[in-house]
Amino acid sequence: MNSLIFDEKKKEFTILDGSLGKYSFLDVVSSQIVYEDAKYKDKSPMFSHRILVSTLNHSIFIEMKKVYVGIEIQLLNGN
């Protein structure tokens, strides 16, 4: 988790990988965990090949070996 730095005192977080910058906690509208098919790693823009990983699937840990995990954060300004 070296890509995000949370500053509780200033109520902001810094993204160091992907959409670089400092953002206020108050600007966050929503967030979700996203998964990308591992075969597309470094072959296309990040997380443009998303897949759904079901929590009801008993073989979730087998599937997890084939995906990359990211965090999608939607801000008030639409970014």
C-alpha cells in the first residue's frame, strides 16, 4: 500500500501511483475495489480490462492469482 498516504490531521490523502496528487477526504464521493485481468498488465491503460470477482465463488483465491487489484476513488469534481 505504498501508493497512498493518508494524513489524518490534514484530512487529505496523497496518491503516488496512477492519478497523482493530494485530495481532501471531503471530496470523496465513492470508492470501490476494482480487479484487472492479469494478462493485460502493462499492455493497455491501467484497469481498462476489468473483471468481476464474485464473493460467492468458493474458488475466489484461485481467481485472485490471475488479477491485479486497485482502488477506484470518485471525487466531487468528477475525477
